[in-house]
Amino acid sequence: MRWFTAILAAFAVGLAADAVRAETLIAAMSSHQIQITSNYTGSQLTVFGLVERDGRTVARGDPYDIIVTVRGPRRMLLVREKERLGPIWINRTQRRFADNPVFLHVASNRPIAEMMSNETARRDRIGLVNAERPTGGWVDLDPGARRFRESLVRIMQGKGLYDYEERGVTFLSSALFSAPVDIPATAPTGSYTVDIVLYSGGVPLARQQTNFEVIKTGIEQRLASGAYDWAVLYGLATILLALFLGWGASVIFRRD
Amino acid sequence: MQIYLPIAELPISVLMVLGLSGAVGFISGLFGVGGGFLLTPLLIFLDIPPAVAVATVAAQVAGSSMTGVLTYLRRKALDLKLGGVLVSGGIVGTVLGVLFFNTMKRLGQLELVITLSYVTLFSIIGGLMLYDALRAMLRVRAGKPARLKRRGGMHPWWMGLPFRVRFYRSGLYCSVLPIALLAIVIGFIGAVLGVGGGFILVPGLIYFFRIPPAVVVGTSLFQILVTMTGATLLHAVTNQSVDIVLAVLLLLGGVIGAQFGGRAARNLNVESFRLLLALLILSVGLRFAIELFIPPGEPFSVVVPESAR
């Protein structure tokens, strides 16, 4: 009899999960590649998405909410704090954030605080400060970590590399939405991931992931890879160019 | 018009860089200094990563000193023997400097080292030059010759150290040890701060070794040319931080500005220029002192370690 109830319970859970998964997300990028050329000054992409419901889904009391999180290439970041040492201010403490995105863009159709509770946002890693929160509850007990992470977010926001747009997602119809993503010229090259999550009434219903990349092309790419792969030759070429320009100037401006 | 810098990885306004390097080139032509000490902080201020700024300015200084060396070579105001000693010392100093630069960068104190060096170097040298320029001006006012006459037979002790060598063109008979030491120090400072070191070498050779100023400028430019060429190559090989596009822009503005500066220098009063240069160097030192002593508005900073790229 016990195994029978177990199966029944599992079946019920399966049904419930099915009901929750009644919505699916379909997402597309306006482009999957941003090319850096010599006149590159940043770029803009658009994420398009569609919330698809099957016929059995009951109408929900709460509206759909969409959160788009774009994460750039990951690097190790050092956050340093200046402290007073005698009469001068120097970098004393530092914290390393291994594997942290150098670019982060969060967009939602309305402020995140209106969509879900703080606990949900933290659990689901929603928002600029939460997006890279390491898993594991003990982290929240360390007040220093949170202070450094918040400073990291603040400084990166100042540099235009981190950005939160609380109305950055627009619903074009009840199910179709778009979210423009500005890529500043200072955003690093590499691969970017785009996470789209659908919420309703503070509950995540569906998620979808897509990606794009930022690459150097043409002369920019050749110079950058030359500097690494042919370092000696690159250095010599720079020196020759410098000496040639110096010589040229003395010839052109020679008075006699 | 913006151009994307492949190594610094950001776009920059072409006209602004040309204007900036032109202005710095004008000053450098006017005063006979490399101008790197002005250019490097300005580039860092424009968000160019410090490592890229230092390495790229080294290339720019090499190019602009090339112009000067050719001019002085034609005028025969260049002591190649003295230059050779300075260069040998300079190479040792540059290698040490690049090693020190990379170590400090790893330890996270590069910014502090650069700021501290700017403050101390510029305050001391600017202060000394200001004192000297004011004294010379006062002497001219009082109707006396601007400079004290060189007294024969009186030599500072360091000139009598072993390994004395005769430098004919400079009219100098002196031990090579203190000259080599000066050259090592300047090569070191040059590699760490991305400056040519002309603003230290020129007064150093004049005050410590009493070499005629006409020969000093040409010879110091020669030493700067060789050490900065070496520094460019070392930075390119060890850090991959030389931005060739930025270097070309800086050179174009720099060499043209330097030519005009050189012409302006011929028409104007030397003593007041010394005073102006002293004030310029002092103000750069002061600008860095403010950063060091005033409580920062934003105590936090974020860096991407170069090695993690």
C-alpha cells in the first residue's frame, strides 16, 4: 500500500510541475556578433522574446514579468579599498572576485522589488548585486564580502559596464517583448550570455538562454593578436615607426 | 572622429589625442625635456590603462627624442662617449625598472609607487629648479652675471673616484662610476614611470658634473633615445602593453608640437622659461600630492589584473 501512495504522490507532483511549466519562453537576438572595427564606438543589440502558452494553461491573476540578465566575459577582478596610513591614503585591503563578469546588464519590465521578494531575488540571483552571488548561505554572514561586492557594482556602474534598467523590457503585446542592450565601447571582447527569466506573482515560470560575442575584426584584430603572438616583432615595428616619424619630422622641419 | 585602440581596448578622439600630444610636444621642444612626465598622467586620466600608457609613452618619447638627436648631431653638440656610458648604465636601470614595475603590479601597489615617485621627484626637482631660477633672476636684476663662475681646480669628491675617463667634447675628466650610477637611476625611473628622465638627467649633468649645457641636452636626448627604445621593446615583450595606434597618434602630435616649441624657445628669454618649467614640474607634483593626502571620495577601486587576460 505504501508504494502505491508513493507513486500517487509522485504523479501528483509531476502534474503540478507540468502545470507550472505550461509557459515556455522563446528568445532571439537581433545579432549574435558585434564586430570591433577601427571606428567602433559601442553597439546596441535587441533581445526579442515570446511567452508561449499551451491551451490547457489557466489564465493567471498576476501579469507576466520578464528579467533579462546579460553577462560579459569573466575575468578575475580585484577590489581594493584605500585606507589611511599615517598622512597618506593607500590601498590596504583587497578582495579578489575570481571569475566575475566584466560586463553586466540587468533589465526588467518593472522594478524588481515590485515583482518578487528580496529572498526570491537572492535565491534566483536576480539584480546587479545578486547576479554573481556565490551559492552557499554562509557567504551572507560575511559583512565584508557584501560591502566589497556592492562597491564593485557601484564602480562598474560608474564605468558604464554594469547597468540596471528597471523598465528596460517592453511588452509589445501581452506575450511578445523586447529588450535593448547597449554595449559600450569599453565592454571587453569575448562571449556574452543572455539569461531571460519569466516570472508571475513572484514565481519563476520559465527560463531561456542565448548568447552573442564581441570580437575584434580586421586591422584591430591583427594588431592585437600580433602584439601577443609576435611580441618582439611588434615591439621592433613600433620602435622603427617611432624613429622613422622622428627622423621625418626633423627632415620636414629642417630650416636650411 | 574616434578611433578604437586595439591594445588599450577603448575608442579615443583622434583630434583630442593630437591636440594633447601637440601641446605636450610644444612644451617638450620649448624646454628640451621629453614630455613623458606630462603625457603619461594625462593618458591615465583619459581612462587608458596605466600599463598601456607607460609603455606607449616610452615609444613616443623614443620617437620625439630621435628628432632632437639628429638636430644636435648636425650641430656637433653631442658627446657620444659620454652618451655611451649613460646608455650602458641606462640599460641596466631599465631592466631593473621593468622587473620592479612587474613586481609592484603583482603586489597591487604600482599605483602607490607611481604616485609617491611623482610627488617626491617632482617636488624636489621642481623646488630645486624654482630656487635656482629665482636666484638667477634676482642676480640679473641686481646687475650681476646670472650664474656663478665655475671655479678652476675645485672638483666635487665623486669626480675623483677610480676609473677616471676623459670626455673631450664635454670638457670633462671624471670617474665613470657616478655617471653610470646617475644613468642607472634614470633608466630605472624611466621604465617605472614611463618618462624619459631628461628633466633629471639635464640638471644632474649640469650641477653634478658641470658639463656645458649645450652638450648636455644633445647627450641626454641620445641617452633617452636609446633607453626608451629598449624600454619600448621590453614592455612589448613582457607586458604586450604597447598600443601602436596610440603611439602613432602621440608621435604625430608630439614631433610637430616639438618643432614649434623648439622655434618658440629660440625667440624667448631663457631665465623666465626655467622659472616656468620649474613651476610646471612643481604643479605636476602637487597634483599627485593631492591624490595622496586628500581623503578619497571613493575609497574603492576595481582593477582587472593584466595577467588574468
